[in-house]
Amino acid sequence: MPLLELVEVKKSYVGPDGSRNPILNIARFEVAEAEQLALAGQSGSGKTTLLHLISGISVPDSGWIKLGGVELSALPEPGRDRLRARKIGYIFQTFNLLPGYSALENILVAMSFAAQVDSRRAELLLERVGLADRMKYRPHQLSTGQQQRVAVARALGNRPQLVLADEPTGNLDERNRRETLALIREACAQEAAALLCVSHDPSVLAGFERTVALSQINRAGAAAEQGP
């Protein structure tokens, strides 16, 4: 059984005139346990929308999504929130760190949503990403690359089965892009977590053994280019 399954998943957005604009129409998409793959697509192709569906932030208009055999799309919002906190790590392009909290506290807050706060694990994760001497620093006291490393550590805090990375190197220079991507892949491998990385950057996509073009699995076709 795949770790992640999407079957006949459709998502549309309502335009200003009330018309429905299809953004995603995916017959089938799967991710195996501990697999690492990249999903390629240009800006506006629906990549972030797809990650929001997989993570339970939003729900499809039709079809179903299963994670570890649990139909995520059938759960009420509180149930999706709990499953996401416990089973999914999310690395955002804009990091989404809490500005008033230290690097360590950002991880502990994320752990609290799954009711499994582990200070020692949070410290070890920061050490693993090279921030042993920056645990008490707040985001504005860290470089862009260091903030992304905190985001990586935070995503792994609750020992997720699946890590979603949305353009995780988009705000970094070339050197930091290479280092951050290697860090994400190594950390996921060590944690035996599957990784789904979405990007339009050829240098990022080239680093993965398996790359899937969103245009190949999305039957919404050209209409998807108009969506978020």
C-alpha cells in the first residue's frame, strides 16, 4: 500500500463572475513510504494547491486522498489538523516562522500541536541542521539560510511520515540552495520520512531520482495555469 494516494481528485476555484475554474484534475498519484520525489511545475500551475489538499489545509471538490490508509479528505477540519500535526511536516517557501519565538521555541510550538513536546529532540534537530549555537536566536537574528534550516528542523519535529516542501530553496542563493536541498533529503532519509518537493527550479529537480511533471498528471490542463 502506498503511503500517499490521490484518486480522481478535482479542485476548482470560483471566479468573480461565479464561474468555476478548474485547477486540478488528477486521476491517480502515489508516493511510497520513505520515497523522495520532485513535482515539477511552473508558477500558477497548481502545485501549492495540491500540497494544501495533501496536507488537509483544504479539501478536494471530489475524489479522495489517503495518507497511511486514512482518508484525509473525509475527516472534519479538526481531524485533518490533528493528522497533519502528527503525520505531515511542511516546509514553506516563506518559512512561516513565528517572529516572537526563538529557533528552539518555534520547533516546540509545532510539537505542541501533536501533544508530543520533546525539548531534547528539538535541540538535537537544530544541532543536526547546524544551528547548535543559534537555538535562542529569533528569526530576525538569523540569516535567510539559517531560517530555512529552522524550518527544516521544525518540519521533522513530530517524526512525520511525509514531508512536503514547497519551493524550499526559492529564497536562497545558489550555494544555500544546494546545501539546503541536500540537508532536507539527508534529514528525511535519516527519519525514514517520505519527501515530496515541488519546484520549478531545474537545479532542484535534477537532484531527484524521480521527477513528475504536474502537467502530466493534471487533466485540468491549460485551465490550471490560471489558478494559484
